Amino acid sequence: MRPTEILMDEHRVIERVLDALIDIATEAQRQQRLDAQAAGDALEFFRIFADTVHHGKEEAHLFPAMEAKGFPRQGGPTGVMMMEHEEGRGHVRAMAEVISAAAQGDPQALQRFRDHAFHFAQLLRAHIQKEDQCLFSMADESFNAEEQRRLTEAFERAESVEIEAGLRERGLALAAALTTGRGTVPVR
Ligand SMILES: [Fe+2]
Ligand SMILES: [Fe+2]
């Protein structure tokens, strides 16, 4: 499997949990109360799977490999992707800050959770589209077969050594729980 195919598969999981997050935020507005457990699980998924496992591989391995091929970070495509990852972390932090107040029905906290959930989903969906349709093709074209193989190995090493063991599985279990019975396509 090419390294970009591994990342694209992870994008599909992330998109389904974004659907679940929008569902949680919409339901909270309707009920005037946030489901703290579901919201906390969704944020945990975005922290561990979307950020640590997925963005971790992009930032530590894919982007540096592209930069070594001459793509500039400053003002270049990987620099823009890094900035968007950081912007996403800001939305996740902002949602986490208001979970308990929103779970008590505080209208401002509910509004804030909803706004950040929608902006985060919009940001990450557009980000994923840019990577799938543009950045990953540039990566595929610039690496030869040996470089692709080395990058896939680096991804495997990242998940077995650099990233805390079991994080991927924990993320996938959260995704499966969050997407089951929500009317969205569940992660299996
Ligand atoms: Fe990314
Ligand atoms: Fe990505």
C-alpha cells in the first residue's frame, strides 16, 4: 500500500466522525443540552486519531519527505497544511472548554460548541480534499518506488514506536462507537 493510500483511508474514518460531531452539535441545539459523553468521545477521537496518529504521520514523515524533494515549507503546500492542522487544534480546544457548561444547558456554551464544531468540520473537510486531490498526487509523483516503500515503513514505525501503542485501535473503537446508530455510515 502506498503511504498516501494509508492516509486516504484514515481520511474516510475522520470524515465519518466529522458527520457524527455535526450530529452531536445539532442535537445539542435541539435539546438545549449537550451530550457530554458523546462530545468528549468525539474530541478524544480527533485528538488521538486525527491529530496524533494521522497528522502525526503527515508532519513527522510525509511532509519532511516532500520538503526533501524540493517543496518549500515556508509559503509552500506543506506549510499551509501545517497551519490548518494547528487551526483545527484550536477548534478542538475551544470545544473542550465549553463541554461541561453546554452539558448544563448554558446557551452561550451551546452556541460556542456548535460554531466551533461547524467551523472545524468545514476546515477539516476542505483540508482533506486538498490533500486527497492535490498534495498526495504531488507526493506520489515525486517519490520513486524505493522512497514510497521507505515512507510506508516509517509510517509503520511511527505507529509501533513513536506513537503510544494502542492509540490507533483506541481511535478506531471510538469512531465505531460514535458512528453506530447515527444515520451516518458507521466505521467498522
Ligand atoms: Fe493534513
Ligand atoms: Fe490528512
